[in-house]
Amino acid sequence: MEKIFVVKRVAAKLHGSEAAIDTAMVQVAEMMGELVQARKDLGLSATVAAGASAKVAAAVAALSEARSAMVAAHAELDETRLRLGVRTKMMGWEIKLSAGEPVADEQVAQAS
């Protein structure tokens, strides 16, 4: 299998994973806001559901740590991509052949 297609497949999963973490962070942050607003709307003490709020805050911290780990993985995978000779362009991908000009992914697909 052409390495450019494998790299594209991994990149798609990487970007999807990053997006999923971002979406989860937004959802959990909104949950925290909803907990605080619900407590205020019901006129409850700050001690009500404090344990749940702390757990939601811990979830935000865990997601932030996961995001940092994914960003670090992205950087390492980017270095691997370069070592494999696969270059990115603003529009699409290209693979650098050992002898010659880079070949765009459309040309690789036609050559297969």
C-alpha cells in the first residue's frame, strides 16, 4: 500500500481524535456551568453537589491532560511523516520521491 494513503488514514484518525477531545471539553465545561446555574436557580447552598462539581472539574483537568498528550503525539507523528518523505501542502498531500520532484496525491492515485 502506498505510504501516502496510510499516512492520510492515520492523519484522519488523529484529527478526529483531537476534535473528539475538544468536543468533550466543551460538553464538560457546559456541564459545569449548568451545575452552577441550576444551583443558583434553585437557591441552593454552594455546598450542595460540591462533590459532583469537583468530579466535573476533575474531568475537565483529565481532558486537558488528554489534549496535551494528543498534541504531543501529533508533533511526534509529524516528525515521523517527514522522515517517511511525505509532505503536506495547503491543498492535499504529496510524497517526495528519492529521485526527483514531489508527486501530488492525484498523481500517486493515477500511478497505482
